[in-house]
Amino acid sequence: MKYFILILCVFSSLAQARESVFGVWEVVDEDTEQVKSVILITGTDQQIKGEVIQLYHPELPDELPRCGACNGALENDPIVGMTILRGSVKPADSDRGDIILLDPATGKTHEVNLVLEDDGLRLRLDSTAPDGYSGSPVLGKTAVWQRPVASRDKS
């Protein structure tokens, strides 16, 4: 009975993780369909934080890419380890939260809504600004991140 409860808890946790923005996400290039980076989203019920944990940069295989387009404290910081998503999770009675996404390619920040799709396997980042991401070539007006293949195979 003890093992049954343990197994039930494990499967319940996996199901909840699937329906949560928390966890590991891949950013895929729309043109090449190759994974560009891996983001880890952590936080609480009220706050969220997304950090770049891996970056695939074939042009610079031996160098750690830096945020040359960033200003202030992030200027020239390594992109791996950088927090690119942060803010308040939307309250139940609101239509959006206050989540800010940093685009390391341009150094610009964008206010976004996070929307889970495809049973929690895809995360859509919608701009809350009327003009979208102001023409950001990396993210476009809506970005879609996906769970890593290993996570998708566990369904």
C-alpha cells in the first residue's frame, strides 16, 4: 500500500508538471527546426523566473556567447545562466500577469502572457503590447517553446 501511494504521488506530480509552465523548455528555430536554446522555468504560485541553461550556437562552438545587445548590468554577460523571463503570474481574476521576456539577440524586453497548449507540451508566449514584439526577428509576435523530446515521450 505504501508503494502504491508513492507511485500515485509520482504520477500525480508528472501530470501537474505537464499542466504547468514550470520545467524545461526548448526554443526551436522556426526556419531550421533546430533547438536553439533550453530554458528552465522555476518559481512559485506568484512569481516566475526563466533561465537559459543551454545554448546551441554552431558559429561559436568554443566560445560562450554573450549578450552584446544588452544594456546596464546584463551588458556582455554570458547568455547561459541569464534570466530572460521574470515576473508575476497572473491572478485568477485577471486576464494577464506582469511577465517580462528579455530577447538576448536584441537586448529588448517585452511584456508577455504565457499560454500552455497541446496538453502542456507547448508554451506560447504572446506579446501584450499592441505592436507585438516590435518586429524582433528572433521571437516574432508570438513565440512557441516546446518540452524536450524526453518529456514528450513520457505521455
